[in-house]
Amino acid sequence: MQTLNDILVLIDSYIGSAGWFPYALLGTGLFFTLYLGFPQIRYFGHALRIVTGKYDKDGDQGDATHFQALATALSGTVGTGNIGGVALAIHLGGPGALFWMLITAFLGMTTKFVEVTLSHKYREKDETGRIAGGPMYYMKNAEFKMFGKKFHLGWLGGIFAFATILSSFGTGNLPQINQIASSIFASFGLAQWITGAVLAVILALVILGGIKRIVQVTEKLVPGMAIIYFLGALAVIFTNYENIIPSFISIFEDVLTGSAAAGGFLGANFAFAFNRGVNRGLFSNEAGQGSAPIAHAAAKAHEPVSEGMVAILEPFIDTIIICTLTGLVLLSSGAWKDKIHNQFEYTELDILTSRFDETKPEDRKKLYDYLVNDKKMTKYTGDLEIKEGEIISDVTLVHSRSFADNVEVLGANGNPYTGTLHVKDGDVIDPDRSIAFWGESLVHSAPLTAEAFRRSFLGKYGEYIVTFGLLLFAFSTAISWSYYGDRATTFLFGSEYIVFYRILYIVGFFLASFADTTIIWTLSGITIALMTLPNLLGILLLSKEMKTTVKEYWEDFKAGFPDDRNSKRKN
């Protein structure tokens, strides 16, 4: 598993985690924000009126209302990114990473406006009569001019559709159930595979009913789960009210320099905080990834721009509101920088030669350079001697990017272990994972958010809010992403292959419930990037058409959409 994770990390280093990727994502959003005149601000009020159905017309084609499409798209984005993703971003990049998540969301409001509008404009009906849309359809049907010639992007649509199928597992499936199962195990001790099996059956019952059943479920889940999580987060923040202003300050004060060391957190430079903040911001709101346009394609609308405006609301709700709340919970509670007793994951465990002292600035600096600046550190190779759970060998354990304290090694029976374990290049060689390492270290993802929620007058009940909130958030995300993969499968292979995709999706959902968390997150980053890049290229090539489409929308809006001129334009 460690070898597999190392391979995935290497692949991710060239795409999603590469230095150029955040600039490509933010650059596209910034370009359209300026090119279209800040539509996320100018059209925000109009978007609210559209989603209430104020401008709906009888006979509008589609399978869902504006609100149902928004709820389905939100259920695809409001998931582990809001609970676990924010915690991971702050764990890696410090408070400054949250700032870059918010910038990603602000610019992403425009990116979503563009991608949803173009997707809705070129949607089709499949052979079964269902609406089919998404970036692959505008890539297939739209034309753009270059050097005086017309070009189609059909080949890019095929790449995007294939990446969507991969990302339906890497974004909407595997990390969602993995976080659900891990959180339930931490709260109630229920084995991960049991949680996976039960939810896999429920998932099958929902997604086999198609888009109509999916929107019926998501329109009820999304508002309810958002309210519960919102109230729980406020409870934590106001319990730690004296830290509210310092928390806000910490988000902005180290934006350009990176975050300083605090507690067990060793610090992060600007590049690290920027990259992780943008990366996790994309995972949270998916602006530019091209997923939401697939959900919005099903909406009943006579003008594509109107549905694009509805999409403006998604990053605002998902990231600017919900992720900011989660960030304030983590920062005001102080949980993000405190070491917590937990079971160590093998893929996040490094065993270094000789003993380092965390109280010595020079030793903390060496580990900082290793974790943040990628400087080499001598890793231990040899036999690790353990007596009654205590490590006798002269080594230092690093877990979850922090010095590990009060480490205890337990055997398969749960009792203190005595014996030797072979270590190679800092990794424990234990294929069966029968030996467990417990101790105090930083934690991240959902366990970190759960710890923060406990630090309020809610106590243990705060953890339950995270557990059940994550259950609802993540499960609804898995439901929505099954539909995205469904549409991509139809585009590439035809609707007769949907059933095979759904079976694989359900099986993968179950298996990921007890897979390694670190590998799941690394795979997620890769699939997100593979889906995002062709979509960004596509909308940039169609920028002129987008501007013309928006201009025509306002002309028709003022004229009351006479004779449904938009449909005539498309034909």
C-alpha cells in the first residue's frame, strides 16, 4: 500500500499538486471575472430570484426544477470537502490556506456561471428521452474560430467524459464513504465494512431510480443537513468566542508569507499554503471541474444563462459560508494545532534515524525543512525493537506531519507488543497491518473537525453532529456523483452500459469504506485534476461565445423572451 501511495503521490505532483495547477484554476476564474464584469456580484440578486422560480415558464424542458438542480449540484459539492477537506487544508497549510480556499470560491462563482451556461446551452436528449448535458456536450457541439477556421472539441469531450467516470470514484465515491466509515468507527466503534455494506445497499436503492429519484432525495437532504451543521458550528464558535477575532486575523495575516509554527503544527510557507488552499477549495466547491454542469443540465429552463446564474450560488453556499464556518470552528477551538491521541496510519508514519527533540528549535527546523521544503532526511532501515509496547530503538516517529509523542505499540490481540518489526526507508513492513501504533500527534480531515466540535458546551454530542453531518453530506455527494458518471458513461458508450457502471460504483463504494485514507485522498487529487484541465481549456476557447450569450440573454430578458428566441439561436 505504501508503494502504491508513493506512485500516486508522484503522479499527483505533476498535475493536481503541481505548482502551475492553482494558477491555471484561479487564472481562468480571474479572466472570466474581469471579462464578464464581475457577474458573481452583479447577478447575485437575480440568481436568487431565478432559483425561487420567479421567471419559470410552462413548457420548459428538463427533469428538475431550478431548486432541485441546485440542491443536486450542492449535494455533489457539500460533502467531505466541507468537513474533512477544510481540516486537511489547515492541517497542511495553516490558517492561510483557508484564505486561498475563499479566493478560489469567489473566482469559482464566475467559473461555474460560465461552465453551467455553456453546458446547458448544448444539452441533448439521449435515446431514452432523458436530458443529457455537461461539458462533454458543449465540447462536442460548440464551434470556436481560430486562424479564420472553425473547430470542434469533440476529442476533448471524450477525454473529459472518461475523466468524469474516474472522478466519480475519486471525488464522489471513495473519499466520501471512507470518511463516513472512519468517523462512525471513531464515534461508535462500528467496523468500517459494516457501515460500507449498509450504505452501499441504500445507495443502490437510490441511484437505480435515476435522476428523478436522486433529485427527490437531495432536495430534502441538503437543506436539513446544512441547518444542523450550521447550528452545531455556531455552538462551537460562540463557546470559544474569545478566539473569534484572533481566528479571523490568523486567516489573513500570513497570506503572503505562510503560517508560522503553532503548537504541534510546524508551519507552512506561502507556496504550500497557496497550493493546498486552492486544491482543497476546488475539492470543496468543484468550480472549474465541470461536475455541476451535468446536474444543472437537467433543470427546466428556456434560457441557459438563467441556469448559469443559479450556479453562482453554489460556491458561495458551499465554500464561503460552510467552509468558513468549519475553518472558524477549527481555529477558534485550537484543535488544528494540538496533538491528539489516535491510531497512526501506516502511510502517514515516518521512522527517522536518531532521536529528535521537539523542544529544540534546530530539530523543529530540520523536520520543517523535511515536510515543507522537501529536504532529505535519513530514514530508518533495520529492526525496530519493542518491549511491552515501548519502542527501545533509538529512532524518532513522525506521524501526520508532527512529532509523535507517548507512542505505544499494540499487537493483534490489543495488548502491548513485544518483539521486533522490520523497517525499510522509514516504513514499517507489516503486510497484515496486525500491529497498531497509538500515540499523540496532529490529526486531520474529519477526525480533526470532530475533535474541534467536542471543544464546546456540546461535548461528546458535538462529535455526533460531525459524524451524522458527514454521513448526510458525504452520502448525498455519492448519490449526485453517480449521476455524473452515469451521464459520462452514456456519452462514451451509450445508455445500455449504465447498469454496469452503477454496479461498479456500488462495489467501489463498499470497498473504499475500509481502504487507507491517505491513498484515497491522493487518488482524489489526481482525478479532480484530470477532469478540470480539459474543462478549463474548453471554456477558455469558447469565451467569446459566452460573452455573446450573456449579452443576448439580457436583451431577451428585457423583451420578455419573445418567441423563445434562444432555442431558435441554437438551431
